[in-house]
Amino acid sequence: MTDTTTPPAAAAAGPSPTAVTAWDDETSAAADATVGTATDEQFVDALPKVELHVHLEGSMLPGTVLALARRHGVEDIPTDEDALRAWYEFRDFNHFLAVYRTAVQVLRDEEDFALLARETALGLAAQNVRYAEMYFTPWIHTMRGVSPAEVFAGIERGRLEARAATGVEIRWIPDIPGGLPGVDILMVADRTVEYALTYGSDALIGLGIGGAEVGVPRPQFAPAFSAARDAGLRSVPHAGETTGARTVWDAIEYLGADRIGHGIRALEDSALIERLRTDAIPLDVNPTSNLRTGVVADYASHPLPKLIELGVPVSLNSDDPPMFGTTLREEYLHALRDLGLSRGSVARLAAAAVRHSFLDPDRKVELLTEQRIAIERLATPSA
């Protein structure tokens, strides 16, 4: 077996495909060997994880939503946790967006944003998540009169507090909110980039676009993404969640996508599947999110296993966890129990999240090594 202290290095040129395959084959075999020595929960909990697609505002815990609503006197928010959970039963994707935009009204000042960032990061750390790349949407706060300086200062303070407490690392991806009614979306895109470059810390790594896809064509955002890339940010747009393969093509061809948020409708176009595979453009997949917004009917019909079978680079993520009644831990358990994936396949997903991240090469090597060691310990428990 390959020396677990020396995984295929993620150097500037990247590890060789042969080395990656050998490493993943061995790790996958070790993961499959944990059947009988560890429960699904023990396997998932022991696995050091990376989250690449999670929204800060969509991560507000129910108790936090209620406390902030009371503090600021925000109306149109349920008054207890049971009612809030019922409020999170979404009829469709547009209903989800409407609820989301109402819920974020409880975020009013730097303290609120620091609290949210700290709680979210600590919640990830409790799931053995070592690193996350997290979307947040400045415009949905500044349009309500919140200062962009307060938004950025608050999330950064919360990030640093959580890192000091647990070691968890968070990086930020400001995103453009597609589909807001009655606004000039191109102005919003320009402002989002302006806020990022003016107020962002060195923890800011990319630019995204989320929200509605229908009626929000991606090519119009090419100038904003070009400006972001020129400033050293990566391109991480949502595409192919509620619209077809053309939106994914546009994200690649016009926005220079380094990764695609969701992207599951790529299966509608075999040429696009080949492009994703050949150019190694990863999809950040969120199964429970797709169920809860009505994008897919059930776990059995979710396309993640097919994408894996076709060799498309994918990772497993939670999107807006409290709103969808999930966590990253639960997504890994759903992959095992509801998507029919083996532990070896799930270990490959965990490794893929490390490789698809924007971490530096040395840190990727460290995390891949930690994953291998954790799996091997489960496969060969001490007597």
C-alpha cells in the first residue's frame, strides 16, 4: 500500500492521474473494509470533511432566526421553532427563494453577522469539517440599508473566532442574487464585485451567482466575473439546478467557471458531460437541497450516482442546511443509505472535495493524508 504520509502531491502542475487513481483506489478499498468494524455513523463522523457549497445566510439555526427576529422586531417570521420548521416546507424553488429573502431580514448589524458566521463555522467543526468555502450575499443586506463594511467585518470576526476555538478554516465567496424583483441585476453584479474588492479580507476567494436561474441568463454577468478573475478571484457560479444544460455551458463559456454549483442538469447533454470530464470542471452537488426545492422527486431519482458512473468530478454538499433539514454529516449518510453508494465511493467524494477546493497544495496533501489515516484506523481497530 502507498505510504500514507505521501499522497499524490497537489503541486503546481497537479498530481498525475495515475497517482491519484492509485491513492483513491487504496483509500476506497480501506473504506469498504470498515464495513463490519464501524457503523455508518462512526465512518462518517471519523472522516475529515471539506464543504464546498454552503450558504452563510441559509445556515441560520432556527433558534438564531427567532432570537434575532425578536431582537430587531422583525415581522413575518414565525414565532416558535415548530412553526419555523413548517415555514421551511417549500412548495417549489421560487417559494424557497421567497422564504429565504424574508428570513435574512433578521440580520441587521455587525454583531448579527459575527454571530451567524461563528455559529455556522462551529457547527461545521462539530461535524469534523476542517475547511469550507462559503457563499454569502452582500446585496440582500445592503439593499436593506446595512453597511457593506458591517457585513464583511462581522463575517470575518465570526470566522476568526471559530478558527481560534476549533481550527476550522472558512473562505468566503460573495455571490450575486439572481432573480431579485425590481432591481437592475447588472448593477447588483457590479456592486457585489465592488464590495468584495473594497471590503474583502484575504479569506475571500471567489465570486458566485445564486438565486433564480430561470430568466437570469448567465452571459450577461461576463463583465463582473471577468473583473473578479482579474482581481485573482475564482469563478463559482450556480448553474444547471433549475434550468438545463445550456446554463452550465454558459457558466463555462462566459463566466470561466472553475467549479459549478449544482450542475445536475448537465446529464441532459452528453457533449457537456464530456467537457466537464475532459476539462475536470467539478460540480458541487447537494442532494437534499434538490429534493426540498422540488428539483428532483426523491433520493432514488437523484443523478449523483449517474454523474459518478460517468466520471464527472463531483463533491457532496449541504447548501442551506437548517432550511433543508440537513447537515453535511447527514448528506454523507444519505449517500450511503439513500443513494446506494458504497463507503469506498463516499471516501472518494470526500477526497474529491479536498481536491476541488481552492486550498493550497500542501494543505490538500495534509487533508488527504488525514482522511486516509482516519479510514485505516476504522478498518483495523485495535484489539
